[in-house]
Amino acid sequence: MATGWPEKGTAPISLKSYRRLGRSLIAIVLAMHVSFLWSIRARVARGDPDFTVYFTAAKMLREGRRAQLYDVRAQQQVQREFTTNSDIRRGPLPYIHLPFEALLFLPLTFLSYPTAFVLWNVFNLVMLVCVIVLLRGSLVSLRKVPLLDCVLASLAFFPILGNFHQGQDGILLLLDLVLGFRALERDADFAAGCWLGLGIFKFQFLIPVALVLALWRGKKLAFGFTIVASAALALSIALVGWHGAMPYPAFAWRVVSQVPLGGLPFRLMPNLMGLINGWPILEGVGWPLRMLALAGSAVLLGLVAGMKVAARDRGFFNLCLACAVIAAVTVSSNTNTYDLSVLILPIALCVDYGLRAPDPERTLKAVLLPALPVLISPLWFFLWLRWARTNLMAICLVWWIYAIWREIQRLRVNRNSGELISSSSNIPSSSPSNPQPEAIT
């Protein structure tokens, strides 16, 4: 993903060579992605992608069928109007998001389905560029890498391909998280909470992130999140009415928990739930195994929340935030490949941290080596299309969290050692109010 890594000492490979190699690899991966998208154009035309659910919900709102938004028969009736000859499903693709999100897609319903799909992906591309621009504005080290290289590297990230393939909303969630991060940088905790609240359309990810950040930052963030999330819920109820909203919890749970109705098989979930449950030999265990996965997820999220002391230190906050985002997708009960698009944020935070360190090569390896399989698009293709085992990526995510946590502990130990030496030598230590981790060796 990252290009332009600094040269270490008298390394035989020059910075220019690193960039050339990185660009060549990205070009090869992008060619694979473009070829794949071109090969599925016929499926897009007949309505197979997940974009169908957003188009359906928005069309139902426009046509006054709001109270039937979570009625399977009504959804199927609407989808028959613009989908043809689908050979991958027998029923409708069910819309299981909150009603307020469908408003974003409402203008697209005035277009044909294929045109709307293309236009939504153009919007996805614009949002991705905005994400990169915002991150470069906050993370100074990323400005050393040309903007075009950053955008192309992001497009080479397989979960981003998943968003364009399915017409999904993962990039929208990524933009929301990046805007929240920018607010946290300014210590605007209330504004950060508001941005997170807007992402409640993916509540299975945002609630874990919001909980952890509220524990770290306090009441202002929690207040902002609660206000905006509550407003989104109120708007959703207003759109479909109480009778239309009441079936939602049971409807959503029924869909995600049953593969024939549209739920994702455990073996394709890159999270703890998929890693523990996604094996044929364990299919007969059932609920006890799911409870074990939930318990493991709770422990992992609790360990990340326990970084509170480190997260209050500006020198460690970005690494802690990276852990929180990675943990959110790892502990979610329903994670798809395209949902990992939000990992662009922790990747950027780790790259920025590594580039600012005294020993960039060692540091980048320490915080990004576990994520390397996640960044290799051909491996994703193999695990998805050939072996149907994308749940194995959860191993990398847990390892990545551990690697970042270990790096934070190393920095804290080194800092404490430095402070003890400084104190015993009667030499004033530097102010800890805004410590720079790159200065710690």
C-alpha cells in the first residue's frame, strides 16, 4: 500500500527504486481489479450487486411504500421491476439498514439501475479521494507521497474493490471515521461524537468504536454521538412510522443469521465470529460456539478499551485509535470484506507513525507486518474465489492489534526509562504535554 518509504542508512536500494517497485506492484493489482470489474458487467446490468438493496429502499420511499420497507414481498416486488434473470438468488436482496440511509440514494432512483450503479461508484471514488486528502492534511508524513500514488494504492486495497464491485457504503463509513479523527485531532470531542453518530447506519461497527472513544475521551464525545445517533433513529421512525419500524430488529436478525435469506456464511466473515464458527467440522456445535466468539470479541474490545491511559497521551493516541478501528471490524457480529475499507484509516496512521520514527524500516515492519496479508489483493482473490476462507483474515487483524499494542508498550517503557535516567542525572526532561513518539528510542 505505502510507497516512498525512507531509505535506511546506506541501504543498497534507493528511495526511487522503492517507489518504482511500489508503483509497478500497484499497477499490476489495479489491472487485476479492472479486469475483474469488467468481467462482471453483465451481472451488474441485471441487478446482482448489493447496490440493489439501496436502490430498492430508496425507490420504496419515493413511491410511498415506506411502511413496507422491511416487508420481503414488497421488496421483491420492487426489485422485479429492475432486476432480470438473476441466477445467484431465489428471493430478494433484503434491505437491513436503517431507513434514514436510503434517503442518500433517493435521487438515484430517477435513473436506470445500471446508470445509478455507475454514478454511485463515481461518488465512491470522490469520497475516497476526499479521505486521502483529509488524511494527508492531518498526517504530515503522507504528504511526502504524491496524492495520485496514495489514491491508486487505496484503489489497490481489496476491500475497496469490494465496495466498487457491490456498490456498497463502506467508503462512506470510512469518510465518516476520518472526519471524526480530524475532529479528535483538534480536541473537538463533541464534533467527533457527532461524526460518529452519523455513521450509525453501520451500527455494528460504530457502536464499538464510539464506546471505546467515549471511555477514552469522556462525556462530550458520548453526548455528541448520542444526539446525532438519536436524531438518525428518530428520522428513521418518522420515515416509515412506528408500524413500519417495529419489525426491523427481528427482520434484520433473521436475515443476517440465515444464509438462504441473505446472511453471510461464517467462512466468509473476516472477524472473530467467522474465524471461530466458519469450519464445517464445528457446524453441529451451534450456539455455544457463537457465545464463545462473542465472549472472545468482548475480551478483545475490553483490552483495547484498556488503552485509556496511553490514548490520553498525544504521542500514542493515533496508534490507539488504529487499534480501536481494527478491533471494531474484528468484533462485529457481521463483517463483510468490503467493510474492511475502514482499515484505510489505521493503515494511514501506522504508516505515518513509522515514517516519523528514527528507524522507519524497523518501525514500519513492527506495526504493519501483521497487516501485510490484508494488503495483498491476490491472496484475497484466492481466499474468496478459490478457497472461500476469508475468515482467516481475522488472524491477521488480531495479530495486528497485538503488534500495535506491543509497540505502544515499548514506547512507554523507553520513555519511562529515559525519564528515570534524566531524573537521576538532574537533567530536566522534556515536557510530556505533547510528546513525539518518533523522538523516543
